[in-house]
Amino acid sequence: MSKKADMVEVALKGRLGEFSLDVAFTAAGGGVTAIFGRSGSGKTSVLRAIAGLERFEGRVVVAGKVWQDESQFVPPHRRAVGYVFQEASLFAHLSVRKNLTFGARRTRDGVDKANLDRTIDLLGLGPLLHRDTGNLSGGERQRVAMGRAILSRPKILLMDEPLSGLDQAAKNAILPFVEALHASLGIPVLFVSHDMGEVERLADDIVVLENGHVASAGPLRKVLVDRSLGFATERDATAILSGNVIAYDESDGIAELDLGGQRIYMAMDETPEIGTRRRLRIEASDVSLTRATAADSTILNRLDVTILGIETSGRAHVAVLLALGTGSESAFVASVSKRSALRLELRVGERLTAQVKSVSLATSYRRPNRA
């Protein structure tokens, strides 16, 4: 767990034209915190204020350094920020290599060759180094922009919807690089997005903004199943759980993970390292409920669960919030028809079996363990 001195503290309040902002949250000193919300909710304003590009009243502290409070305002050029915008904004007159080293050359210690080589390898930029930036694809441009940002030795990396301008094929191509980047950094990353799929794949924590205010903040796995926010009642609701790999069968490619004392099985193309912790994604539509324990089934995953809540989800369905065993730390959702819920007479507090048809990795890049 991050020490308080390493954390990001943000408390901002004020107006920008017709827009009113009043937010307060903390973010971990390592890992990825998503800033999520609809267009106009204040996501970009928060990032720009942290960077010092917009000025609101309040307080901003990064890695123990006060960048803003009632007595001071550190100007943008003195804030150690790496900023990746929606548009890569590369220098057209410089090669990819010179774009990468531009920020580093402006720091006190100059270009760190080892760090440069590591970043080039991490983001797969080797084949691009001598190319002109005008001949790069959108995904390639964003990878260069990310490399340039982290080579400036920032204390925090701010990413403002860096994937929003890419088509789905380009997103799919760049996401593994973004995952690898986030997993390797020892600094906080604030990742702005309005795409929950990106958030599920990349974030550890989340701050949900609505109309310039914080609607919720905390670990992603908890916020996704917070009934007051509505994520859990959507037909495409998903949940993020974490489990430790305890076995892998090379003959059929099935990994066995410990999930709070219960076992869950999933297909993995690559042999996982035993003992590593992996993030799992479970879609509500892939979960069914039963009081039976039929062994003759193609569904491998059957989990002992307790019903925490039942909420309406559209005209014909209900969202059933489930906890593993009898606790509530690891929760996920089943989307079932109202007819089935009535026929089974489901009730809060009841223990039964959840059958999970499909489980996927929320991220393809292995993250370090976090408390």
C-alpha cells in the first residue's frame, strides 16, 4: 500500500466559464487511477489543473510536494508532469528518436541511456526511431508520446483519453503497450476515459465524476459493484476480481486460481507463473444461479455465493449482486431474467451456487502485487 507521502492529493473548486468544479480525492502513489465520467463531467479540467494549466482554488500535492495551496501556486514548467494528450502533438520537424529525448534533454540530468533503451523496448519503438512522425499511424504516434512523457522523469503521468482518437483495431494493438507501461512505472498514473472497457483493463482505482463532482472513488473492484452508481444494473455489467494462480495444466491450457478460498478455472494461452496474482473479468451475462450442484456440465466454475442485493435491470431482467462465500469483499453480478428470479424465489441473504460460464483476464500484462 502506498505511503501517505507518496499519494496524490487533489482538492479543487471553482468555475471555468459556465462549468463549476468541486472535487476532492486521493490517488495511490503507484498504479493507475482512472478518472471516469461522461463528456463534460470535468475529467480534463482536473488533469489540466493538476498540471497547472488551469487554475482553481484548492490544493494539489504530488509525492509529498505541494504544487498548490492557499499560499502558493507552482507554475506548470516547474511541475514534474508527464502529460499525454488525446492528440499526440509530436514535433513534426524531429525524428521519433529526437521526439523521445526532447523532454529528457530539458531535465537537469539529461538523457539517461539505460532508461531510454528500456522505454524503447517497453513500447516497441525500435523500428520507428529514424522515421518522421508524419509517417506514423495514430497508435504509433501515441506510443511515441507516451515514451516522451515518461522520459522527462515525471513525478506523475497524466493521460487524457489517449485512445479516444483510435479505431478499435488500433486500440487493440496499443493496449498491451499501455498495460506494460503502467505495470512498469513506479509513479502514479491518472488515466482519463469515458470508456469503461479501457478502465476495466487498465485501472486499479477509479474516481467517478458527475457534473464536476466526485460521485464515487475507490478500488475499481468495489466501485463497479456499487449499486448506488448504476454500473451493476447495466445489462453489460462486469466485475473485477483478483486471484492467485495455484496450478496450470499444460495438456488443456487451463489455469486454476484461488479466489478467496474457492477455486476458479480459466483458459490461458501462455503458461502463468505459479503464485502470481491476476485480475479477472466476469460479465454478468455469463453468470447463472442454481441451488443444485450438477457435476455433469460443461461449465467448470461453480462458486458458493451469498446474495447481497437484487436490483431491476431493464424491463425483463434483474441484477443479482453476489458475494463469494458469506463475505462482501469480492463481489460480482449475475444478470438473470425476472421470470427466473421469481421462479427461484431469490432473496437477499440466501446462499446458493453461481455458475460462471466464462472468465477472462482483465489485463494481459502481469501486474506486481499490491496490498
